[in-house]
Amino acid sequence: MNPLSILLIGLAMSTDAFAAAVGRGAAMRRPRFRQALRAGLIFGVIEGVTPVIGWLLGTAAARYITVLDHWIAFTVLCLLGLHMIWNGCRPGAQDAPQRHGFWALAATGLGTSIDAMAIGVSLAFLDVHIGVVAVVIGLCTLVMVTIGIMLGRVLGALAGKRAEVAGGVIMIVVGAAILYEHLSGAA
């Protein structure tokens, strides 16, 4: 596999994380670059580890992972999105401090990285160094999520009090897009 192909895989795997990060950034109260970088690191590590896990699972579990990956991602992202919408619509929700801790970011990162695990499974059948691919995917995701959080900051300021609702809708749309991509590709 040539370096351009590996880079394109890294960018493709980071696009859904980017969209989720825009939603997260819109829900945060004026996130600073340090917070965006932290989110990028969390997403990047998760997105970089999951193809290795998939690669290790290899052929034995390939059928099960590719059958369920899109459903898992859809469910996790929809639940997170619905939770964000609910928090944004609650009376007094905007007065409460916004929580975007490690576990919330990790759950979002996991939801957007399930497809990377399936990519790892498929890479087990190719002559490719999984460590290089995993690092490229992780770095692309780090950059894309950091940019997404900062872009979400701008969108959050424009959206005002309902930024968390908008972020929740984005999460659900990302989950639905993942599901649609897999179901339409399987048909």
C-alpha cells in the first residue's frame, strides 16, 4: 500500500470524527485551543487503536464486526445526540456548567471509530504495516477533531443558547450517515 493510499484512509476515517467534533465544539462554552487539542488527542488515540484491534481480530471475527460496526456507531452517536438535545432543551440547561469530560469525549470517539476497526480487519488481508496505518489514522483524526472543535466554537457562538441541540442533531446525522453508508454499500 502506497503512502498516498494510507493518507487517504486516514482522512476518510477522520471525517465522521470531524463532524462529531463540530457538534461537540458547538455545545462547549467557548472551547479554547487546549481543550480542542485534548479532544483531538482523545479521538486520535481511539481512532488509531481501533484499526489495530480490528487487525488483530483478523479473519475469525471479520464477518461479525462488519455486520455490526455501523449499528454500534449509529446507536452510540444517536444516544449521545439525544442526550445533548435533551440537555439543550431542559429548562435552565444553559445555566448549568457544560460537561465535556474524558468519558463523554471517549464515548463519542468510540462511536466514530467503529468503522476504523472494520478497516483494520480488512487490512489484515493485505500486505500493510498496521502500525503505520494506525499512526496516520490517529494523526489525521487528531488534526481534524482539533479543527472541528474550534470550528464548532464559532458555530456555537452563532447558535447561542441552542448550540447543544445543534450539536446533538449533528451527532445523530453523523450516526445516520454511517448507517446509510454501510447499508447502501451492502445492497
